[in-house]
Amino acid sequence: HSFLKISDGENPLENQVRFANFKNLDKYKTAVESTKFYAKICREYEENLDEKSAYEEEIMLALRTKKGVKAERMPSVPAELERFFDRKDGYVSLKREGMAVMNSILVEILDI
């Protein structure tokens, strides 16, 4: 499984890394026990993301949550897709119907 480290929001593109832990449980356990700091754990795979990739990951992961994406970080949404989104309290999130077609929506709004 791959994971993305999310920042505190002050600089959402700072130090963005996609990584995968060891699939072998013994290797993973050894890696975890070898350090006191989560960020220092040895990984099976690690990739520094460029600004565009980090932004796409940020949007994709945030839209999977109930809270959603800060409105100012959200890319523009074509009018025909607005019905899939809720906008409130400075955040944009997907409605239930939007979750069902999220991959198609992401392709449209992120131009990927």
C-alpha cells in the first residue's frame, strides 16, 4: 500500500513524500523498532512528489473525507459536475453520489 504524508496545512506542498512500508511483517516490525521517530522508519519504497503530483494527491485524498478540501485549494469544477459537491464553511466535499464516481470527477477537475 502507498501512503502520502500530509502536512499541517500551512504549506500543503512542503515535504510531500509517497511511500510504501514493507509488505513483509517481520521487515516492517524491524524497521519500526529501529527508530523512535516515525519519519525515520526505513521504507520499501519512497518517492518525493513534484508540486503538481503533491497537489493532485492532496485534492484526491481530501475529497475522500467528509470534511473535504479547503475551498481556496479546490480546482475549478465544471458546471455539469457541481451537483456532486457540497460547499460549506470554507470547504468543498463530495456528496454521496459524487463519492460513487469520484475517479471520473478527479480526471475532469485535475486534468489527469
